[in-house]
Amino acid sequence: VQLQASGGGWEQAAGFLRLSCAASGLTFSTVNMAWFRQAPGKEREFVSAISSSGSSSDHADSVKGRFTISRDNAKNTVYLQMNSLKPEDTAVYHCAAGFSKYFSGTFQYRQSSRYQYWGQGTLVTVSS
């Protein structure tokens, strides 16, 4: 299984970026997908997640209203549209995949332990 994240880079505050994560080696429609991030010197934190069908999603309070997660099951890809970027969004963003059968509800989307596969991440740097 491989999760390849891309789309990171440098952006000014109030700008936007779109991250992509292409999955291979698994049946994409059977996994929930999520984005987590880790800033320098900080613990990894949940950003956004989406169900295997795309019918439900969750976003951390810190990004709600600014970030949107979506997926295209035909392309085995999940996206994170990041608008109104802030310097505190600076981090390495990792995508993760977890089989939907191991989730009992949306409230579990934020639990990193429920995701079996992780990508290497893409760096997002936001300057003020």
C-alpha cells in the first residue's frame, strides 16, 4: 500500500493550497481517509477526514470553514483544499487510510490509531 501526498509548498497568509493524496495497493472505496499534520516541535494533530463513500466528513475546529476535504474514488485520490491559510497552518501534512469497518461513527475519525496506512507527508509553509 502506498499513499503519496503532494501539493505542499510555500504560501503567504490568506493564500490557498490544494493537497492531494494518491492511494495504491488497496481498494480505495473501503477506506476512510484523513489528513493529519505535525508542526515543528509539536505533536501530530487531526485536520480532516472523510468517509469511504464521501458522504460524511469531519474537520478540526482550527480549520473548520477554511479547509475542505473531498475524494474521488475513481481516481483513488483524496484532496484537502486549504483556503485562508494562516502561519499556524505550517506543518508537514500526512494522509492516512483506515478501513471503514473499523470505525463505528464520525466521532472516531479523529483517532489516529484507527488508520492502518500513512503517507510520508508534504510540507506546507505559510508566511505572515
